[in-house]
Amino acid sequence: MKYKMLRALVIGTLALGFTTAQAADVAVTKEVATVNSTKEAAMANTKKASSTIKVTKDNSQTTKHKQVVQPVVGEDTLPITLRTLYGQTTPTEELAIQEGTHLYVPLAVYKQVNLNPISSEKGHPYVQVPAPRRAGDMLYAGDTREGQRMIQLATTVRDGQLYVDMSSISPALGVMATKTKKGLELAAPLGSMKLGDRKEIQGPVAWVFDPLVTTAYEGSIAKKSTSIVSPTWFDIGEKGLTVKPKVQLDYVNTYKDQKYRVWPLVTNTFNPDFTSKILNNEKSWTLIGDDLVLYALTYGYDGYNLDFENIHYKDKSKLTQFVAYLTKRLHEVNLFVSMDVTGYSDSENWSLVYDRKQLGELLDYVVLMAYDETSAGSKTSGPVASYPWVKSNATTMISEIKPEKLVLGVPYYMRIWEKTISVDAKGQVHYGPAKSRTLSMAEAAELKSTYGNRVTWDEDLKVNYLRFGNDDLGEMLLAYAETGREPRIAGGLRNKKATISEVWFEDEASMAYKLNVIPELKLAGFAAWRKGFETPDFRQYMAKEFDAHKVKKLDAPIEVITKEESKKTKSKEVKEVKEVKEVKVTKDTKESKEAKAVKEPIIIVTKVE
């Protein structure tokens, strides 16, 4: 009973923002909750991790994780002691696991120390906590009277148990970790917590969006740049954030260990009516802001990417105000805020709704989604991102947004378009409306292999282009449309219909021109939609060729060659080499004989009679 009364007293104290000297030196940064340590512990903390965690598409909290042996006291483990509310320390039988820079403690021990309620829902632990507030360079516990948020704790599995990474989670969530000579001490932070400086980004950014949360990259996205990954993890809602199922601490740590910035993508579900309700309800803004702050402090994000699209034009000013509110809230805890905007068009919901100039002043980065030049729903086929369209939009946008804030969005995908082709009784060719589906780079490579001799370079659009019939009749109708010559077949082609396909390729040749826009206009870097559409070879191309400072002189694209042509070419080359050798031998033999004839004396025999 005495403990419960004291617990209530402490919670009340936190709500009023009282401080104590004991917790005043705990630093909270946007990436890592700093843990006090001795010199020896700091050296141990930099030791290479004893095991590597690979994040896969199907990872979950309870399956397919690297299993470790039962922790025992050693160089990779630390005994845990608890500091009570009276200031006394109590040892536990549990051990903390140290893996590289990460320090994992059992969730059971974390719950024992945390004064905030922790519950479980659908196998995930949630902590109920008020959003912290900032005063000067310090964070203070939030006021419970202003409401509390249910936040999914960042946990990982070790030996079948849930652990919390104390190197990622902020003390603002309820537990402070301090390394001592005896091990690791856990305590509830009473009072203020120092807010660390924001880790600024130097130089260009290389960025990928990862909506499906796929296998983590190994290595940076591009040389001499800051790598950023944005998993699609949150939707805004009237009661705060909706959290996607694949939010993973291991995913975050895998990237952070490679010096990536992890900026989760937050969407408005692209529903204009639903979005309008949120934009016109400032109570929702507060809840969304609280959740964004708390999730960043829980998982160790240092920024967010806002992807708000398809919004009623009447809500244009509200959208700008909402973004201004979120940016202010997130900047208070030293988080980066970026937002995606479309290229220019006359669409109210998809383009005119953005006050790009004002947004550029508010945000740290703006991503120009320089793709979907021809949208998926278009009835007319066309490229995803032709060079003239991309450069025109980027050039116009830097008149509203500082170039050092503008990131060029580039596509790792394209579309294959299908439409009907028919010939009427008079021999006139007609085309039906186009339908499209997304094409990955791997699928595109197969098409190039099959139809390589028909892939042509469009010098105006700066893309490779292909058109083909889906069957024999389609090929014949297409040939007739291109040449006007009708083949002599039974019944002819009159009143016949078939399907043809078109592709404007996104490949190394087309990407080279788009990447050149970045140094030409001095933009902040590139952001690719999306991870998983590219091939390993193309990823290596981007890593090697991206240069934000040098405008490259581009040569004509390499001619596309099919597998069959490659074999024929190789065979022809071998034959030519053989013929050259034979000719050389013949020539050498002839020359040798002539030379021999010159060197040998000429003897004239005269017949004497």
C-alpha cells in the first residue's frame, strides 16, 4: 500500500513538471537515448555485434528472429540492478544483452521499473504515456491530465522473450538506463531530460521509399550521400495515428547500424473526404502530433515523411496549417520533417491543393514526385517520367522552393500499356483506350531480351520505347498500321481486332538524364519510388553513378541486344577471327615465299650446244 501511495505521488509530481538533479543529465537525441556510461563501458559498447539480425519481409515479433543462447554474465551481458523510488538499488536475476551499440533489457524488467501502465494487445506491448513537453533544451514528462496515448513499444525477440532496446528508446517513455561499474542500472526518470542537438545532414541525400518493408539493403544507397529509408508505417486518423502491422525495431536498427536515417512515411489514405474531417478538427491534430513524437522517441526515428495526396481544393489552407502544426511539434524534439508533392497540373485535388512556396518554407525537405507523368488510370498510353517533363517541373519548382530543400523523386518502375487495334472494312486503323499495369525492372529486362531488336531510343523523351503485338494477329495488324501493306492471308485483315502493348522503359539510359538534373539545378538529392521494383544491377548503377555535384556528358544509349542476337554476334565474331587468321596465314605464306625468292640467288642455266 505504501508503495502504491508513493507511486501515485510520483506520477502527480511528473504531471506538474517537477525536477530532480538525479535525472537532469540524461540526454535524449533524435536517434538514440543516450546512456550514461563509464570509459570502460563505452569501449565495450563499440565492440562488434556478436550476432547479426537480418530483417525480411515476413519477420514478426515472435518468429524468424535470430535466436541467442540463454544470457550468462560475460562481456556481452550486464547484470541489471533497479534503483527504487527511495534511491536504493536492488539487484535482479536478469541480464542485459549488449550487441554492438544496442543494449537490450527484458521487457519484464522494463515493466517493473516503468511507472506508466504497460499492457498487451494482439501480442504487442503498449505503454500508456502522455506526450513530453519541451522547455529550453530539456524535455519534461507530459501532463497526464491532458490525456495519455497508447504507444506500441519497440521490442525484439531474444531466446523467445521480448526485449527493449535501451539505446533506441527515450527515457521519456518511462525508464532511464545508466551503465555502472557493476552493470546496468534502471530507474524511472524523475524530472527533466536533456534534449540533444539535432544531427544535421551534410551533403546530398539518397533516399528510397519502402512501402512493403522488404529485406533491408546492405550498404548505402549511393556514394558520398546520406542514405534515407522511408517504410510506410502510419496513416493519420481522427483519433491519432493508425499503425501498420510491420512496424519493426529490428528493421530500424539494421538500417541505423549502416548509418541510414529512418523516416517513416505517413499517409492520409488518399481519401479526400476522410482527410477533410481531420484537417477541420484541430483536436485530431494534437493526437496525431502526440503520436508522431512518442513513436519517434520509442523507435529512434529522427524524422518523418508526409505523403498527403488527393485532398479537396477547398482544404488547401487547412492542409498548409496542419503541416505547419506538425512541423512545429516535430521540430521541438529535433526531428526532420519532409513532404511529397506532385508535379504541376490543373488537377485541384492532386496538384493545385499544394501551397508549394509556403510548404517549402516550413519543411526541411520537399520531395517532387517526378513520376506518374502518365497516370495509371489514363486512357492514353505514355511514359512515367520523360526527361523534358521531369526537368520542366523541377525547374519551375525551384522558383518556389529552395533547391537545397528540393529532392527529385525518380521512378524504379514503368508501365506496360495494352490497347486494342482494329482495321475496319475500309482499311482504316483504330485504337481502343489504353489500360496499364505496373512493370518492375526485372520484368522489363525480360521484354528487352525478347524484343530487343525492336526497342528504339526516343531522343526527344530520352527513353527506350517498345511496341509489339500480343499475338500473331496483333503483330500483323501492327505491321499493317506501320507500313500500310496488308498481308495476303485468307480473309485479309479487314474487320479484325487484336491487342498490342507499349512500354516506355525506365532504365540506366533514361535515369542518367534525370540524375543529371540534380547537379544542373543544385537539388538536394533523389528519392526513389519504390524499393523492390529495381534489380540488383540497377541498384549498383545508382550507387555508383549518382553524383549530386557533377553534370555528366551523356553519350548515346547502348543498343539493346537480345540473347539470340548476342549468340549470333559471338558466333560471327569467332568466325571472323578464324577467317582473319586463315587469311593471315595465307598472306604470311605468300610473303614468305616471295621473301625467300628474293634472298635466294637466281641461277640462269644456258644450254650449250
